[in-house]
Amino acid sequence: MTVANFSSEIIYADNAATTPLDADALNLMLELQKKFFANPSAAYKLSRPLKKILRQSREKIAACINAEPNEIIFTSGGTESDNHAIKSVVLEHLSERPNIITSAVEHKAVLNSCAAMKNLGCTVTKLPVDQCGAVDPLELKKNILPQTAIISIMFANNEVGTIQPIKTLVEIAHDAGKIFHTDAVQAVGHIPVDVKHSGVDMLSASAHKFNGPKGVGFLYIRDGLKVLPYIDGGAQEFSMRAGTENVPAIAAMALALEKNCRDMKIIAEKISTCVDTVIDRLKNNGIDFIINGGDNRLPGHLSLSFKGIGGESLMHRLDLKNICVSTGSACNSRQTTTSHVLRALNVPKEYIGGTIRISFGKKNSTVDARIIGDRLTELLRAVAD
């Protein structure tokens, strides 16, 4: 994606961190902000259009993941959804000193939620992953305890793009009578997600990852699952999340997701070609690098590790050339320690410090990819010389 910035042109290739807001979603959000101001919970006629928009948005989102509308709870984003899913289940069983099972490569929203519950007396089991970043189903099976209250394994990794064997993991969890939650923030809107097929009990998503607005997301909760409310107050969101709904943002989220799901196959093919272009460019120029995350990765997602240069340095040098990539999760951008995800994958020590993440989106082109590959080659050759 090439965007104007003052007199320069910038190539944005950090879509795993956030995506540009879809133009139609933006226009819808602005239109609703201008036309409707009433509280959707009010009883008078001014509120009725807002109630209808909320209902239609819920139906659109549910259809995109093969859920029922009453199973969709609107939230402020993926972090809140993860917190709600994990904490509400654990707190209900806190007197039993419950156990949480998660993986070593989860987003901090999951890991820190687990840590918070550990401080209240529960135990946390972190499953290892293989060199591709995948959880071994047998590892899950042998670690389930009688007191395990919830299992939370992400659908796809935010740093290296690994897609987990969710359906198999869910089957193991359900055979043991356990609740399964998945952080699908990176997956929803990018790869097919079907809650009925996978069998997940809860699923987190965030609008700004699929070209919707920031500050809004949703939590899927399987019908019949007993989950405590996250925010107390009014009866909004089926009494699961109190507070006046942000209807314009919710409607924009639903539209953005609907569009991404409609065009998913075309977008995936396009951005996969971008990834191949970068890899071919580097290989053809004799650059030494490692691709992290294995072959079963999100389309458009590329985590690369290089020898002889730090990832932070490489990121900043690319920034000087008007190319935006990252060294990993944007949520950890202020931390200087090595990524917990890369450590869990056992990336060789001579490469691990030189890792960057390139993540293409639907606005990117193969021209962007060629430029990124060429600029990387120039920078790495300069370091080698």
C-alpha cells in the first residue's frame, strides 16, 4: 500500500499491526455519526433506526463466521474480548483454584490475562510449540487437568503467522469436557473462520485488523455457555457488556468484515504473491535469511530473520527509505527484549536478533513487494560490506 505523506511516498507493510480503514466503512461511520445521535437503548422512535442497525450488524458479523446473531457480543476490541473470555470463566470457578491452559506464543492480551488470574490463585499451563509455532495436540491432551477451567489457543499467530490446528485442539478439549477459547484477531477476515465447524466455545476479533475502525471488536460466545458479564451496568449486549453501544463503529466493523470475507480468496492470492515476490528477490540476490512460522501461515504474513544486523536497526533503516515494517507485535514495540514467540520457536541465536515482520494487506501490490525486496537487499549488502 503506497500512501501520500507530505512530499514522500510510503509503502505500508505492517497490516498485522493495523489495517487502513476501508473507505466504505469510513463513509458509513461518518454518515451515522451525522444522522443519528440517540441512545439505542431508549424507547422512542428516534432510537429505532439504531436498534435496527445494531441488529443488522450483528447478523452480518454472525454470518461471516457461521454463528448465530445472539452469540455475538460487541466489545472495544480483541484485548477486551480476550480478557472477558478468560477472566469470566476463571472467576466463576476461582474458589476451586482452576487451571488455565494456553500456549507459549499467545498475544500478551491472553498471556497477561492468565498472569492476572494466576495472581488470584489459579494455575497456568503454557504449552510449547514446534519450530513452526504450532501446538502439538498430544501436548494439549496430556496437560489437561481435572481442574482445567478453560483452554485458550490463538487461531493464528500475530508475529509469525502460524495457523493452529484449532479443530483438532477443540475436539481434544471437548472430549475432556473443557471450554475452548481462541484469539482469532489475526484470522477473522483473512482466512475462513467457521465457529460451528471448528467447534470453539468463544472467539475474539478486532475490527482494525480487517479494515474496520479502531476501538471496536466482538466476542463470540457459543449459545448456552455460561459466562459472567465483563462490565456491569445496564442490560446492553444481552446483559454481558454494559454501556451505550458505539453504533457507527459497530456498523463500520460489520461492513468491513463483510467486504473482506466476500473478497477473501482474491485478496489472499494477491498478498501471497507479494510474499513470494519478496522471498524470490532475496533468494535471487543471495541473501541469507530464515522464514519463521512454517508453511501453514496467514496469507501476506512474512517473518524474516537475518544474520549480522539487528531487527530494530533494519526496521529503522527501512523507515528512512519510506517502508513501514515491524520487528514483531506492535503491542511490544517499546520492549527491547527478544520476542517470546521467537524464543518459543527456537530461532537460532545468530538470527533471532535480526527479525522483522512484513505483513501485506489488500492495498499492497507486487510493486511494493519488489521495492521492499530490493531495499532489504541493499541494506543487508551494505552491512555485509
